[in-house]
Amino acid sequence: MSGFKGRVLAIAGSDSGGGAGVQADIKTITALGGYAMSAITAVTVQDTLGVSAVHPIPPAIIAAQIRAALADIGADAIKTGMLGDAEAIEATIEALAGFPGVPLVVDPVMVAKGGASLLAADGLAPLRKLLATASLVTPNAPEAAVLTGLAVQTTDDLRRAGEALLTAGVRAVLMKGGHVPGESVIDILMTPHGETVFEGPRIATRHTHGTGCTLASACATGLALGLEAQEAVGRAWAYVAEAIRRAPGLGVGAGPLDHGWPLRSR
């Protein structure tokens, strides 16, 4: 039996532009030393200007992809991104229930960078159920507001929303502050045992497409490699910041990051 560590299953939508979704997941996992697998939840017609069409994958096929990957190759961590609607989320929860004990990172994707909705109205309740099974949840400010019903406009608001999620049963949350105005970007890793703040200067760029997908996948890869949550998040945070700084400038809208920068820096 192989002793390889770092197997990550990404359950998410496909981005035809390659900057977000499963494409970003696979690039990130590979660049950080993991082995990437995928379960596609939807095919999106997408570029740097936004999402123009979404074709959902049947829930039974989503579940079958998950079971096929986990039953044969197995996983050291699992990451979910865009799940779509209640039926797809329920199918994901049911499939994952057959493989307990694997760290799960949930990026509660609701809206694309360009504004397109990626979560149906009926998906919120089952999404909350999925959050309760996660090792780490990575909401941005708008997502945290929807999940908690609280206004999230400041760093203090982020903390309050994070505390509400922990009280609701989430084990750990990385509250992302990219949408909070200020010269610095402040993300807060919160657990029942305390918090860790990650802060850096805001990078003036339009090339931030897929940052949420990338950060969650990077966190999952760290966990898959055996890192503790704080170390996994710190490594992921530094990776994403550098990927933004090195963005290749592609597209005319919100461009992709440079996911492969560690491979060229060796």
C-alpha cells in the first residue's frame, strides 16, 4: 500500500477560463505537493468577465464521482467549492458519510466574482448541515453575512460572525477579510481555543479571480500533508498572496492568479 500523503479530492464546479473552480483546485494542490482528484458539480461557461451559463451535473453522478475517488485512491483531505443546489449538496453529504474521518474544508461558494449566483435558494439549509461536518470553513464577508444573518462590514464584524458560526457547531473558521475596506487584508482563523490573525498589505490588482477556491484548496493540501490547522492556513495564505502578486495579467476582466509560481521558484 502506498505511503503517499497529500491526496485531496476537490468537489466543485468547472471553470472554462481555468482561474477558479476545479481547475484552480487542481493547480493549487499540485503546486503545493499534493495529488489532486475531482468530482465535478457543474460545468460553467466562464471567463475573466464572469459566468454566462451553468450546466449542473446530476446529483447521482456527483455522488458517484466522490465514491469512485475515495473508494479506490482515498483522500487525506477533501475540499468543497461550488455545489449548486439542495439536491447536489445532499448527495455530497450522503456520499461523504461513507468515508468518515477525512478532514473536510468547505468553501461556502455562493456568488461568482462577476456577480453570478452559484448557490440556489434551496441550498442554504443543507449547506449549513455540511458546515457542521467540516474541519475548516472559509467564508468571505458576504458569505458570512448570509450564513449568520449578521452584517459583516468590518473586522470586528468578521469576528462576531465567526463566533456565531463556532457557536452553531462549526469546528474552525477562516474568516476572510478581502471584502472589508482598508489598506490591509485581515483574515482570522478562529477555533474554540482562540484565534490567529493573518494580515498583509492589500495588493492593488484586478487579478483576483479564484482566490477563494485557491485558498481553500491550499488549506486542504496542508491538512492532507499532515499540517496542523494554523500551519496549513499560514502556508496557504502566503501561497495565495504570492500568486496574486505574480498574476500573469491574462484576460480583460478579473484575471487569474499564478498558481504555478512555487514550481518555477525551486
